[in-house]
Amino acid sequence: MSPALVEAHGLVKHFPLGRSLADAISRKPGEVIHAVDGVSLEINDGETLGLIGESGSGKTTLGWLLAKLHVPTAGRIRFAGQDITDLTGRDLLAWRRNVQVVFQDPVGSLDPRLRVWQIVGEPIQAQEHLSRAELKSRVAEILPRVGLPGGSLDQYPHEFSGGGRQRLSLARALSVRPKLLILDEPTSALDVAVQAQVLNIAALPAPDPRRRRARYRISGEVPTLVHPPPGCRFAPRCPFVIDRCRLEAPTLRAIPGRPEQLVACHRAEEVEDVPPEQLLTGIALAVGGP
């Protein structure tokens, strides 16, 4: 049996608070914020995991830990059977193409001084070192996949709407065909009309015929934990984040009125009262299909 794509064991992340001069002189231990406190989880290949929880519960910090954007205070992370907790330097750079992040605020994550081809091509260039012409050609192929015109290569982020900027973020994340895509509330700053468009792209990117690991794109209804699209091969799970990001795993159950569909989500029973798009709040860790 092959190992899970992602395995986290006892992840802890503490952020130190500032100390007064008197405390520093007396060497009094400083206080810390317990952002993530002993989280363990697994994400299998072909599975989508969604984390829901109140603001400040540590969802984003956990995602950043899995993407190696934070160094854990304690705990271990394995990716496809390899322990990546202590990866540094060239080994870390080579591994990064496996995981990409779409941040909550596209304005803050897109460099306003760079053109579209530079922004989207940044992860590609970090791995392949292409010429300018080759890089622009690659980016021009990627943009239509997220609903952006290939002729927008030389535009700047401020020339796009909020939805357009989030599409740029998605294009950048998908440019190296990651095995794990981490979405940090990618639609929270968008209006409802644009949310469905972005989620359709983010959840299931269009298949690439050259890839053995095919992914599936959907259209129409917004994909959610309790409304999976026809033929969707993703197995959703939805733990609830409580008490400084300790995970409370839900029980697998049938969806009311649809006994053939099973879901593990704390909000599954609320399907009649909760709009579908609200079931994709929080951070979603989306994994490509087999």
C-alpha cells in the first residue's frame, strides 16, 4: 500500500511575543502564541480536505506549515513517504514544485511591479531557467486555462479586477502542475458571481493529456463538500478546527436524501440551511486525482 501524499504528526507552531527590556535582562521566558497545537492529519492522493473554523483558529498557519512556509516548533511532515520537515537549500527548492499556495488576498500576494508573464512564470523559472521568449510562451498557454486571455502577458496586476487577480494567483499556482494545491480562503474577498467561477477553476483544473495523473474540471454548479459534481472522483473530508487548531475529526455519514453520497463534515447536516458556497470557507487542501 502506497503512503499517503501528506502526513502530519503532532504539528506545533508557537509564535513568540515581544519581551520587555526588564524581562530580557532577567532572562524571563517570553510568552508565545499557540497557533497550532498538536495537529495530526493525512491527505491521500485523489482526496480533497477542507478545514473550517473560526478566525484565528490556526487554519492558515497549518496550511503554511504543510507548504514549508513556516518552520514547525515541533512535529514531523512527510510527503509521499519522504520526511520533509528539515529540508533546506536546494533540496527544499526542488521539492517546492510539488506544493503551491493560493493566498487569501491576491493584492498582497502579487508583486505590483511585475507583469503577468513574470508573475505566473515565477515558479516555472525557479525550476527550469527558461529564456524570456520560452517563459512567455509557456505562460500564454496557461492563462486561458484560468479564463484569462493569452494576450494579457504584459499587463500589471492593478489592471485586473479582484476576480482577475485571483485567477492570476491560480495560474501561478497551477503553472508547475503541483501534486498538492493549498487554497487559503480564495474567494472570501470576491462577490458571489465570481466565487463560482474561481472555485470551478481551483477545485478541479482542466486535464492535461500529457499527464498520467489526470485531473477533472467541472462546470455549472459550484463544487462543495455536500454537492459533489457528477463523476467527481474526489473524496472530501472536512474536519472542524477548534481550540487553537486542534482537529476534531467528524464521522462519515450519508447526506440527507442522498444515501449513496457519503461525507465526513461537521456541517453535512446543515445542507438544507447553508448556501453551498459557504461550505467551502476556510482553507481547502486540494489534491489532484490519480
